[in-house]
Amino acid sequence: MEHKDYTVIHAGTAVTREILDRLGSPDNALKIIHIAGTNGKGSTAEFFTRILIAAGKRVGTFTSPAVYDFYDQFRIDGVPYVAEKYFEEAHAISSDLQPTDFEIQTAGIINAFYKEGCEWAVIECGLGGLGDATNAINKKELAVITSISPEHTEYLGNTIEEICAQKAGIIKDCPAVISFQPSEIAEKYFKAIGGIFADGKDNSSTAIKGAEILGLPEEAIEKGIKTAKLSGRVEKISACGRQYILDGAHNPAAFEPLISAIKDLTGVTVIFGCLKDKDIDGILSALGKAHIQKIIAVPCPNPRTRTAEEVKKACSKYFSNVEAEESVTGALDKADTETAVVCGSFTLLKEAKQWIDSLTDKRQ
């Protein structure tokens, strides 16, 4: 199968549910933790995965989008899993339904988890919640809602309340743990529907509260939090005497951890790209809180990208030293400060990581 970005979206869960039923309803045999939200879904999924592994459970994890490799999205016991035969099976039995790639991947990986002997599955929503393909799951042990802020308004609604309603659509006959909500409106919404709030503001607190609800051992919770590995989330790499920071945040609220990491640094070059459907002014306004020596605008390798010149024009409203390059590689070649940050979209990080790895290869 050819792997594509799932830019075509089917409203509702009917197609995925039909594929799952044709596969024998493998979701019914799994204990599923389902995660929706605007920010923090991936890191929360990683925390839950590591806690379950520490508890001696065999666990499958499905997150999106891919960061460094397509199969990073599909993991069994934390290790990327090549589920090609399961995707091909899901595709073969559903061609009459004209499913999207994401619907095939969702049904196929759930079947893979079942066939490969997983007891638990940690599954992240692709878009929204209520009508997301992953919400075709029949039953869940736990629903998780991470922090909510405006996103994908063309699909999810123009107000926080409307977006909350979409995210809350994953709560179906199961307990729900809710992350700290920066929006007072979102906090009131989830309190009103009986969500159990995490005790802290970080994503690990959400996983801890959820694991407690599920009755997982305290020692497994502690070990799982310590062993979690967060790719593309303020990920720091040292190479050739320079520090590189890779971060896939793509909305203003998600940029806060990155800003905290770099705000006291001097000599920072930021390589920044942004998709057309993201709040570029909100992001750049937030990023302006840090001391940035230079910003280099780049396009993202995605059909929805803004051009380098469009990004440069937006950046020039907030920063005085702005350049444009047509690739992340070209931008990294020009970054000559102590720290280089690549951010604005997960789609930028693969090229950045390959460039950094090539530095190490050249020295060997």
C-alpha cells in the first residue's frame, strides 16, 4: 500500500466500524484507553504506554502524525511495528466502502493489536473526537481529554464549547480523566459532564490519575513516568558542539513548553514553518517571548503548507532578523548560533533529524 497524508475526511465513524466488523470486531477483545484533545495527546499516550509496560501488560499504541518514520505511529510494547499485512487486509475487505487511509490504518492496527496478543491499546484521535475514525471503537476502559484550545474550526466548530463537545464525544460508557484546562470555559464544560480532573497541570499528571482510576500498581505508575520518551516534543540533541531542539508544536498553547526551554538562552536561531490552517500570528506572538537572534522561514513538506515567503512575511511582524529558505536542510546549513530550534509543525522534524544525524555520521 502507498502511505498518504489523510487529507480526505469522512464525517462519522460508520466506515471504520464496518471495516472492524468485517474483521471480526477485534476491538471488543482489547482494553482501550482513548485520547482526545488539542495539545498533549502524544505525550499522554506515551506515559500510559510506559505505565502499562511497567505493569507487565502487552500494549499496542496508535498515535498520529508520524514524526520520524511512518511506523513510529504504530507500536507494540513501545517498539515501532510494521503492520503492513493488516493494513492490506483491511483495504482488501473494504474497497467497496471507499475508505480513507486513516480509516484503513485505524481498523488495521486495532486488528494487529488483537492478533499480536495485546491486552491493552492506547489510541489517540486523529481529528476531533466524536466523528473521528478511532471513535468507532465499541467499548473503552478509559477516555482521556487533554487540554483544549481552538483548532480545526472548519471541522470542530468556532467556539470552545463546540470543540469541547466534539472532544467529549469519545466518552462512551466509561470513566473520563481530564487534563488541566487553560480555558475556563473548557474547565466548566468538563466539570459539568462529570469528568475526573488530573491533580496537576502537566500531561504526566493526567496519565497518573488515569492509571489510578484503572487500578494499575503504584510502582508501575512511577516507573512508567520515568521511562517515557517523547519524540519531537522539546527534544534536545547535541551535535558538533551545538544544541538542536526539535518541537512539533503547532498552536500557541502548545508552544509554551518550548518557550520555557529557550527563553533564557542567548544565541538562538529558530527555523519555523507553518501550515495554512494554523494560527500563525498567535504562534509567533507567543514565540516572541523568547530571545531569538534570527528566525528562518521554511515551507513544510505538506500540501497545506504556507510558502517560505508567506511565513517570512508573517514573521517580520514580530521579529527584526528574518530570512527565508526553501528547505529545513538549507536553513540548518545557515544556522550559526549556539542553539538551533526547528519548530512549527511535526512535518519539519524528519528532515531536521536526518540532517543532524548526518553530522554524527560525518565525524565517524
